[in-house]
Amino acid sequence: MKKPFVTLEQLQAITEQYPTPFHLYDEKGIRENARRLYQAFSWNPGYREFFAVKATPNPQILKILREEGCGVDCSSLCELMMSDRCGFRGEEIMFSSNDTPAEEFALAGKLGATINLDDITHIDFLKDTIGYIPKRISCRYNPGGTFTLGESEEGFQVMDNPGGRQVRHDPGAADPGFPPAEGAGGGGVRHPRLPGL
């Protein structure tokens, strides 16, 4: 059984001073968990945890996590702005979003965030928006195949076959940082800018 970080008496005293409802966070527990996470991945030099701002968009929590070495994963303009105000810089910010407006890519570029493209179709839009492709960038990659978690109560599959699309690069081009797709035949998806990323 999980032990609460405050006693009933402490909670009663807090509610006498502060109106309810409110959120009460365990700073000591947050710091200890972050340190345990980093210890677990200490075998991987340079490892950084990126906390999803949307999970707890609280500036005080974000500042604590930054002090513990975490970065932030932002998915909106507001989250980018909050992370900037909390002191996160450059490589400490990952920007991952869907259906991204130009102004969000522009701010992510200005902040020096690592931009994580939702798919390869965003490459040209990003370049048109900020005027360049950053040297450090990532792109969600789906190797194809079928991944299922079963059916929902409504009878539809929670995850399905993404169409088996595969991204391949020209073997004569610069190394994109991942091996060419295996067994893709001629059916893989190619993008002219991908090999240079």
C-alpha cells in the first residue's frame, strides 16, 4: 500500500488555511523519483528525461524537474511559452505536436528546441516556416506491421495497421541516423530531404 506523504492532521491544518479544492504536491517525492530515474539510466551517458508539460502544466513542478536535470516535451504554443518562462533552453526542450500551426514551429525554432516532426510531410512545411531544417531534429517513424491492443468496448481496434509505410533513404546519401528499411522492396516511402537530416 502506498504511504501518503502527509498525515491526516497535516491535511486538516492545511484545509483550515487554504480553501479547497487544491492540489498538494510532494516535492521531496518528485525529486527522489527523478533521481531514481536518472540512476536507472546512468548506464546511458547523456540520457535526459523529457517531462510532458501537458501532464502537469504547473510552473513550480516544471522548475523542480529542471533542477533535477529533466527537459520538457511540449505540444503547443502555450507549453513552449511556459517552458521558456520556467528557464528551459535549447536542447532541454522537445517539441512534438500534431497538425502544427506555423507560429508553433517558429517559436520552437527560435527557442532552439528539438523539433519532433509528426511525419515526413511536415519537413517542407517546417522549412518554409522557419527558413531552414535544424541540424538537430527528429521525426516519428513507424516501421509498419500490425500492433494491436485488442478491441474497445465499442468493438473497434485500439491500434491498427498503420499501412505498412516504411521510410527508406538513398544508400548513396548522407546517413540519416537509422538503417534502411529491411524488406521494403519498392513500396517504401521516400522523401528527398530525409537523407540529409
